[in-house]
Amino acid sequence: MMERRSFNSMLTGLGLSLGGGRIRAAAAATPVRIESFILRANDWVPNNPKLPVIVYRNALPISGDDPAAIFESLFQRNDWPPQWRNGVYPFHHYHTMGHEVLGFYGGHARLMLGGAGARDVEVRAGDIALLPAGTGHMNMDSSPDFAVVGAYPPGQDFDIVRQAPNGPQRARLASLPFPASDPVMGTRGPTTREWRY
């Protein structure tokens, strides 16, 4: 567990600050805004009716030659090891092997969360989305420079599921452990308050 002083020093080193319990770009005019919502099961997409999706708006500044590294560093320090850089698939899918955090470091996109006709969410560079395992997601439309970092809690990974979960997948979704910390705000983040059965 990272001490608050160490966490604040790490944020300062990244050009960030923690003001009022919120991460924001040190030079940003608008501090981070947190949105959360529950997605119920939708046709073959199980979603997660107990754990909310959390979207952190304007969470990190986009700057430098490698803005993805800023997201990777934050996720790593909060014990969510980054595993890939890419985008979001243009088809409905979900994961059963891990909770997923997506750091948007380039461009913008319109995502459909929760399966067909569920929740249309606009994201842009600097935003972060935390998807509980089972949450359907799809890229509906994006700018050519749309770019994402993906990370998962230790010991968790991703699979690509495009149909109703089978028995082992349902069991995995029901038993997947909670992460020890929030990927964006560590032990004081919204997952420590909102991700409880």
C-alpha cells in the first residue's frame, strides 16, 4: 500500500496533483469528474448488476512524446499492471477473466457499454473507464488517433467473449476477487467504496 505522501510525490512527478481527493492535471482548468452507473444483464451480455462502471473524466493530462506511459505509470503504481496498448474492438464483447481499466490517451470515441442498445458513452483523451468483469463494450465510432492502454488487477487477464457465458465463465464471473485498490486513486478511490457486494 502506497503512503499518501508517496502517492502525492508520484503525482507531482507526473505533473498531477491530488486536490480534494481527486486526481487532476496540475494545469487543467477542470478537475476530474467521476461518473458511475450500473448495467443490468442485456440479452447475452451479462454485465455486472452489482458493481458499477466508473468513468473518470479529465483524469490525466495528455502531453509529451509518450502519453500512454503516464497512464501505465499510474495504473502500475496502483497495482493494476498495464498489459496492452491498442483500441476497443468494433463488436460487442466482454471479459470473464478480469476487471478492466481503459486509459484513453489519444483521440476520442463513442462506446456502447452494456450490449446492444444499452449505454452510449463518449470518451476522449485524458478519460479513464473502469469496467467490471462481464461488462459489454464496443467501439461504435472513433477518431483515427483513438488510442487506449488496458490494465487488470494482479493475477487477472482478459478473454474475448461474444456470446452468453457458459458454466465455467459464469462461475469465474461470480468468484472473481475484488482488486485491492482503485486503478486511478489507489486505496482512496471509488472502487473501495462502491465495489462491494
